[in-house]
Amino acid sequence: MSTATLERVPASFVSTKEPLSQTIDLEFSTAGAMHAGLEEAVAELIEVAAKDAACGILVTRLRPGRYTVALDESVPFGETYEAIAA
């Protein structure tokens, strides 16, 4: 049996004058859970990003099994980038 822990940082919805800020923190214990969880988190942020069309999505691997998925203004709208934290 596998388990996945999804930690979601509450999103504060901001006006269009302020930069977008939403991050989802994820932690997984299996590869299968990781793939499904990352896909779900990216899909959730695609909906948020589409409202303002101002940024893309950055998926960052913090350590094995630990990721953040975030709206990021350095990523062009409609794209998803991946990064590994140093």
C-alpha cells in the first residue's frame, strides 16, 4: 500500500494589479502517487493561470518525493517549466 501527502498552502486571491501568488506543496512516498499528484496540481493551477493569462507554471523538485507547483511570472503563459532546487 502506498500513501501520498498533499500539503496545500492556502491561496490568497489577489487583484489583477498585484502579482499572482499561488503555490502547492506536495510530498509523495511512491512514484505512482507522485505522477498523479503532480498532474493534478498542474491542472489545478492551469485553471488559475488561465483567468489572467499572466504567467505559467513552475514545478520544482526540492528533494526526492518533495515538490512545489507554483504560478511563476518568469514562465511564459501557457507553458510549464521544471526545476531542481540546489
